[in-house]
Amino acid sequence: MISSPISKRCRVLLGALVSLGLALGPFTPVSALPPDLDSPLVYAAWRSIGVKEGLPSDSIRSVRVVDDQVWVGTDGGISRLERGEWKSWTAADGLPPYPITAIDFDHETRDLWLGTWGDGIVRFTAGRADNFNQFNSGLAGDLIFDVVVVDGRVWAATNGGLCAFNPLADAWELYHPRRANERETAVTDLLHEGGSLYALLWRTGLEQLDIKNAASHPSTLQPFNPAANEGVIAFALNQRMVYQADPGALHRHSRVPREGDSHAPAVERRLPRIGSSRPHVQCLNLRSGEEIWVGTQEGLHMLADGASSRWITYRSQDDGLSSVITMSSDDVNLAELRGINVLPDDNVRCIAFDRSGIWVGTARGLAHGSHPIPFLRGSGQGTQASGSSPVSADLKGRTVGRGGNDLPPASPPSAPSDNATDVTNPSTLQPFNPSTLQPFNPVTSLAIAIFGPRNRTINLPGKVDRSYRAANEADLVAVELAVEHASAPASEPSAQPLHLEHMKPSYRRYGWGLPEDDMIAFARNPRILGIVGAISAEQFITDAAAARTEVPWVNLAPTSASTPVSVEARDHYDDSREAWSGGSDRTSNPWVFQCWGDLPRQHRLLLDYVFGELGCSRPAALSAAGGPSSGVHLDWWADHARLRGNPVVAELEWDPDTSDLSPQRSQALRLTADPAATWETLRRVNADVVLTWCDKPTAVKILQSMRKAGMRQLFVGGPAIVADDFMTLVGGDPGPVIALMPQDSTAGGPSDDWFRREYMARNTLRGIDAPPDARASRSRVTTEHLIDAIRRSAPDRPSVRRTLEAMSRSAGGEAHYERLHEKGRAIIARLEGGHWVTQKVLDSSGD
């Protein structure tokens, strides 16, 4: 679309708008555009479709374009658009009462195959629904991430493994089994091209299966990961390129060697950052050429081509009524175009294309964009793009023409429908009116859920060599006490009481128990606004299911090696310390958050020491690319530094794979990607301290680069660098270096006397005589973290998620912990004479 010429009809429309003085009146240039910059095309007319138009639900999970039909999967059933008419089917027509998460079509039999979130897959033919689940068939799991039909065989990515079904033989085959004694593998996306099936493994990579020979060689998927990006959470491909999105970046990999060099390796390129924010990618799609469309939790984004750095972003305004289309480049907004009702919601779950435009499935409705027009220059004049770019007419290019993804050029757009929003019409535009987050007092009862505790060993194929009950799982008594205490009339008289819901005994739906199956009941209960539970490093399937279920989750399991954990808790959990170094990566799952306890306050004490006693005033912040927690800690520092009147002068991202500094967020300057030039730039802006929070190898590289450039600024690191071999690895003179010392953050406060007394009394009634341990204390604090977020939010899950996100990035986000514990402590370590010594012990009240 971006490189397509403007059609004659578009030129006429644009000319009429300009002549009438309507050339995007609310267009706002943020900065002057270069005179030679072609204006990319944007969709000018949008139509929102939901229950009022006949869909079974406004919650859209999947969209599939088949020939001249558009199939939509929702939380309440499916709908079909054909010849301008919508027709819907629901549970009353025989469909399972579960969300439809995947759709594919068998062109030979005309069967529609539907994946559900909780009851397997459905064959839908002429209004008849045949259900296949793990009770009545060989399907491995009932949570379906994706479904693909290839030559009559139905491939399903489930929470129990990758399955293939042959309808003619009525036989199931398991290709990616889930075993108790092996690392979990969650296949969350499937795509068929040529003779291969490509599968996306959650937070692991991309794999390939030769389905032509699958019957004779039904072993396992083979790695297909050109750059070995382990954090891949979405992908798309065409005949020449593979596109992969990880939590920190978008990557493009060539699939064919360079011309004349059959032995040339695949070429990788890291594409520009998505828009001007840090969105959580949920889906990825391509049109012909290199036009990349990305659906995120924060809107819809489009990159014109791999060589461009310009993103077009469609997203809602904070008032919830109007929308904005933004053109940005290298984190700088170039221009904005404001309108209303472009997207029903910014939570974009799926993207598909037809010949007239784009279909976007969101959490609150379906959107269709059409009428591409040029995004105008700052002067208000349009620009004609050059070249011709045909478009794909199917999701992810699963149906391809003779030229790969290329199909005949798009047909001319039709006139906007009556309820379409035309952003070229000033009468439909509304001014931007930002809203602020306010506490609420709901009139209906609300609930939180507890995931676990488990009371049995999971019986999966393979040898079970240890119990899956771990010390980091939620303690039911502790969670109950936290909920009851928060719901007591004396706690917050104006707050609505909360109710705790749990499966007891846990996982009762299945005698052999897949843990994430319990999440379906939680997701289907609209009263439940959040979950307290644990997702450890080994539970990839539960982590992926949590992202798809979209219920805010506060995790008990540590998500970073830098998270302080008591020795007692570590011994209870596992014999291996490495088990605590992983956990659910907050950046790859936008619905899972961590309760950091005393860490934010320790960071504030550290900065108070750096800015106060050490006299620093101009900090620069560095984060490691792809790190699970470095961004959170640097956000705390940036937030507290700003409140102290010492704002961060520059924020950089260090990529450990290239040992390079690349531009990231910056409040004061634009930064070059060359390390030497970057250090020189920081000298010019007089940065006197460099704040980092990363693993030891990355910190060593950063410090070596700094000292090699002659920079002697104070280097501040996290607990990971407080190790005996740090000085040896750095070599030479490290200069001034301090770090936050690792410590146990489970120390109690005055309120712990009440908790200990009530906990022991309740356990005594159950025949247990044991005080609360580290697991119980962490369960209580985590529950109160979630309750605190609910009290600050509107009574819906997206609002709670946004509040948890804001809490994780604020220096005061753990206010609930500080109310529990009167004092906090931070120990500052200094590198001196090749050894770490205690520099300062800082204490503070919880004010």
C-alpha cells in the first residue's frame, strides 16, 4: 500500500478536499518534514463492527479472509461477511461456548476448522459443528493457539503439544509432545508455506516441519531460526524474508542467498523501533513487498518498507472517544492526524487483508480500514507515492498466487458506509481531552483468583522424577488473609469488598491435570479482575496461555536473577539456583507482572546517595537489549531522578550481541549508534554518572568501553556485578564503581505480627502447626500488590493491566509494600582494590 500510486479516484477525492479547505484540518506537524520525504498512505475511512452490527461478541480473537468471505472468531461464536451481509453462529447453533481463537478453511471439502480456547477444535460444515477435544478424541489439549489445514490434514497447536488430524483415517498424530521430564514447549502460531509447516515456539524461536514427508518421518520440528533470537513472540514470512518480533525489536532475515553467492549466509537486519513507544507485540502480518503490519497492546503499527524508518501508528486517545494516526521516525513524532473511532480498542489481536483494505480484530470490536490517501506534509499538501505494490488477500499470506504473496492489484475503494469515520471530514473530529486515573467504588462484587496451590504431581508422558509442587507457588492461607484483610470495613470503608476464587483441590477438571486448564474458568468469570500465582522459568505453556487469556496476573516466581530471594525460599524451590534466574519475562507477556517488594525503595535510597552525598546531578541511563527487568529498574531511576530535580540527560540501550549502543528513549538529545561518538556526546552534555542494571557480562562490556574511551564518570550497577571475578573480567583500572548489594527483602514490619498470629491460628484449625515462611510472606505481599492495583483502577481487566504497568515503572509503585514495612534498607557496595567493600548502609522510613 505505501509504495502504491494514488488512484485516480483518490486524487479526485484529495483535490476536492483541498479545494474545499478540508485538507485534514486537524493535521498537526510535530516537526518540519524533509522536503523530499514522500508521504506514505494511510487509511482514511474506518468502520467499527460489533454486537450492534450482528457479531456474537465485541471481543475479537481471529479474522480469516477466504475468497470473497470474511470469517471472524469472537468470544461468543463466529460470523461471516458475504455480499455485504453478516451471518453469525453461536452456542445455540452447536458451537462450544468458548472463544474462537483460530480459523482455517479446507478448500477441497469446504469445511471450516475452528480452534477454541477451552474445548478443542470444531469442524464446521453447512451449519453443523463437530467438536474434537481431549476427552472424545486424540487431541492433546483443549487450549488451541492456532489451526492450519494443509492437504486435508488439520494441524493444531495446543497446550498439550502439536497435533495433526487426518479426517479420512480418523486418526491423530502427536508431533510435539509435552513431557513431564523435559522443558516445556508452547507452540503459539502456525504458518504453512510450500512444503513446510512453520511453528512459533513461545519465547524460544521458530521451527520448521517438512510436511511432505511427515507421514514417513513424523519425528520433531527442526530449528528454523536464522539469527537464533530466543525471545520471538510473533512472526511472518514470505518467499524471500522472515520477520520476527521479540520484546525489544523487530528483525528481518533473508531466506535466500545473495545473487551470485549460493553459500552466502542469511542476512539479518534489526528494523526500526516500533513507533515512538514500547508496545507489546501480539501479531505480525505482511502485505506484498516489505510492508509490515504489527498489532500490539498499544495500537496498530505499519512500517512502509524495510529500508524506511517511518512508522504509521493508529491508536486511541486517552479520552477513549477519539483516535490519532501518527507518523514517527527514530522515536520522533513527525506529524499527527486526529479523528474518531479509528479503532474500537488499542488491544490489537489479529490482522487480515482483503482487496479493499485491512481488517483489525481488537478486544472491543472489529475495524475495517479503507480509502488509502497520502499522509499530508506539514504544509497540508499531499504527496503522490511512486511505484505499484499489489496486496495479499489472505492472512499472513497463507493463500498465495503465482508470484508468492502477490495477487492482482487492489480494486478501487468503494464509498464509505454511513457509519464509517472519515478522518478527512472535520465535522467528525473531536478535540483531544486526556483523562486521569481515578479510584473507583463499584456497585457489583469483584473477585481475584489464585492459581494453585497444586496438590498432586502432574502425570504427563515421560518419567516423572520430581514433584511439581514448588515453594514459589501461591500459599492459599496467606492469600485468603490478604483478601479478607483488604475487604474488612476498617481497611477502606469506601472500597467494594473483594472475593477470592480458587480451584480446590486444584486442577479438578482433569484427573491427570494440565495446570493452565484452570485459567479458562477464571477467564470466563467477568468478576475476576486478576490472578495471583506463579509462572516459573520452566512453565512456557502457562506463560503463553496467560498472555492469550488476558487476565492480569501478579507473579510470585522471581522474573530476574537480580530479584532478591531468601535462602530459605530458594532451598524450598529447587536444588538449582539457576531455576530462579528465569521466570515469566514481563516484557514478553503484557499481562504478567512482578511484585518487586522493597527493591524500588532500595533504588530510591541509592539515587539519594548518588545525588546527595556523592554530589552527582546529570545521570545517563543504560539498559541491556532484551533484558527482562533492566527497563523496569531504569524506569524507577528515571522517575525518582526527575522527582528530585535531576532528570536523566540521556537513555541508551546496549545490545550485547553487537557490543553497540543504539538510540533508545532520550529526553535531552539524539544519540548516535557509534559507542565512541556516544561517549563523546555524553561528555559534551556533562553526564557525571552512568546508571546501569544488567547482567555481569554486559556490565563488563559497557564499563570496558567507557574506560577505553577515557570516561571516568561514576558507574552504578545492580547486584549481579557484585562478584569476586568482576574486577578480573573488566581488567585495568575500572574507575569509580558502586552497586546495590544483593540482600533478602523478606524482613518483616509491624503488621507482620498480625499476619503471623492469624496465619498460625488458621493453620492450627487445619491440623498444621507452622508459622508463615518466605513463600507465605511473598504470597501475601503479591496479593496486596494486585489489590492495590484494583483499588486504583476502573473495574475492568484492561484498566487493571494498565495500572499494574504504571506501577511497575514508577518509583512509588510498591506503596503497598511500604505501608506494610515501616523501614527499608539499601546496602551500597564499592569496588576498591579489586574487591567489593561495603560503602554505606542506608535506612529509611516507609513514608
